[in-house]
Amino acid sequence: MTLVNTDFHAAAEAEFEAMVALRRAIHADPEIGLHCTRTSAKLKASLEGLPLEIRDSKSTSGFVAILRGARAGRTVLLRGDMDALPIHEETGLDFASKTAGHMHACGHDTHSAMLSTAARILSAQQASLEGTVVFMFQPGEEGFHGARFMIEDGLLDDPAPDGAFALHIWPTLKGGQVTSRAGALLASTDALNATIRGRGGHAAMPYQAVDPIPVACEAVGALQQWIARAVPFFDAAVISITQIQAGTAYNIIPETVELKGTLRTLSDMRRDAGRTAFEHILKSVAATHGCTAEVRIDHGYPATRNDPRAVTMVEALSTDLFGEGSFEEMGSPIMGGEDFAYVLQKIPGCMAFLGVAPEGHKDPESRPSLHHAQMTLEEQWLSRGVALHCAFATRFLARGWE
């Protein structure tokens, strides 16, 4: 059964050169954080002349572009992020980053370019649309809570979307493959910080000091023990201590040790338990050895949870657009994080992944991954992302979750 009356794949192919040019312009001029003003300007320029109402975020450089169909109806949100990462690019591309230490290593340049192209295609169909499409162009995904700020700015309130969709490229996934899963897709992301305080002294006379270094080592081991023995396999959690900093010289026992790391979980209950365990273990182990521990947990993104109805729709649309086998259900969640989670807390919908490995690549998983200085992608697959955005929007406006 045909689910989409328009050949959106062909429409995306017709816009391919313009989309690639926009993507490369954004890639060469990356920006980090909540205020990606040059990127926003490029995107707005790409939308000029379209029947869109632009509303700017007050607290970020993000904006929404609203397309109102010829008749009233449902509202659907499509989202693309635009910020880069603090990575020095090593791809050697002709359009590589011109800003040292900044790189689009997570594909947000493609996300925003695909969304802009979808806006052009859907704008051409305004007369046949029943309902409203909200295109959300968002900065600050990489740890800056950009989606939350745009929500707090009221940009998703009027009109309030009834369904939401986002797409993320994946360089180690077979080219053209679409994948997602119902329920937990990505993890929550909390930052862990602790200072263990002992008493400094001479390294040759440790009995006159209270050495915090072995205490920190014991605490890290206790945290891993908690993961191994207190966390159910079916409600996963990850604690990784990624920084331990202490000392100034080989013969000085330091006063303090700084620990930093991350807590990743898939449920609110496990998240609360992980936060409690981190504080309890650090303080208890420190106290046992005559030290103290100061703990701070910086709350990150919530877990990203997909609505099963939206995933079913993406599977059906992918099959209809690209053929059998083009959609594959993910077997398990990924413990990375994503601030589209804030949107999905407010609006039912889903995020899906699009494989962008070169066609016929025998081992896509061996390619440089997201957040890697040598990450590249095959641009030919971006047309599928555009088509999927358009198909999701029109299908949802026409029939909702049916």
C-alpha cells in the first residue's frame, strides 16, 4: 500500500545540489554552543522567499519556521540541530572547518541542511497541506540544552505540535539504512564531580598525612562494584570516571583529588538511584579513611524515549519510500545522549538514525565514528533524510497516529 502520494525522494534529489552546498558552507564555518549566529543566518537565507513565519529564540540563536497549510488541522514538528563540537578537524576535505578546534563531527550540518531542504519541498505543497509544520532549527545540542531553552522560550507553544520527528546521521551504519526503536533510544547524561580531601604531606612519610589518592582509587572500584552488583541488566546504567587529577610533584602527597565522570541511565528510577549511589559511595569511602568528599552532580539530558506509534510510522514510511529492508529495528538502546529528549517529554514522536557510510562499504563499523576528528559521510544518502522528513510530516498531518 502506498502511504505517501508525493515522490519525496525525487523531490529531494532535485534539491540535492543546493542542499549539499548549504551543508558544506555550514561545515566549513562551524560554531559551538547556544549562539550559532552565522549558521542561523545561512539557514534563514536558504529559507528566503518561502511562505514561512520565522520566530526567533530569545535565549539562543535558534528559531522556528512555521508553515501553515491551506486548511487547519494537526501540527507536526521537524527538528534539525546546528551546533558543532570542540574538535580539530582532520578529514582533509576541501570544505573542512576553517576554524581551528571546531568541527561538525556529529553531523549537525547535515541535519539542518536536510531540514531546510524539507522546508522548501513542503512549502511548495502548502496549498494541499491540512495543518501546520513547525521546522525547529536548534543550536546548543552538544551539552548546552538548546532544545530546553527553546521550549522555555515558548517556541513550541503556539501552535503546539501534536507529533515530533528528528533524524540523526550515523557514519558507521550501512548507507541509506534507517533504524530506530520504541521506548528508550538514548540515555540520560549527568556529569559527576567529586573532591576527596585528605591531609597533604611528604611522600616519604605517608603516616603523617592522609593520602586521598588511594581513597579515590577505592571509590572508583566501589562505583564499578555498584554497577556490577546493584544495577539490573534490564534497566542499564553506566558510570565512567574519566578524569582523576591530583598532586604537584613526585614526593608530595596532595591535599585533594578531583574526580569527574558521567552517569548514563535509561529510566528515571535508575537515574535517581545512580545519583544517590555516587554521593553515598564517595562520602562513605572517604569517611572510612579519614577523608571528606564534596560531591556535585550536574544534571544533563533526560533519556530519549520514542513513542511506539511514531517508530511504526517511520518503519512503514521508510519501506514505502526506499524499499524492503531499508528499515531495521535497533536491538538495544545507545548510551549516548540527545537533547531532543526534552521535545519528546513534551510531544509524542521519535528520533531515527540514517546510515551514511559509502555505498557497498564492507565494514561500516570500522569507519571513524561520531565525535571523531576524521568523521566523514556519504552525502548521497542525505536525500533519504529529506524525503523521510517530508513523508513523516505529510503522513502525520493527514492521519495522525493511524
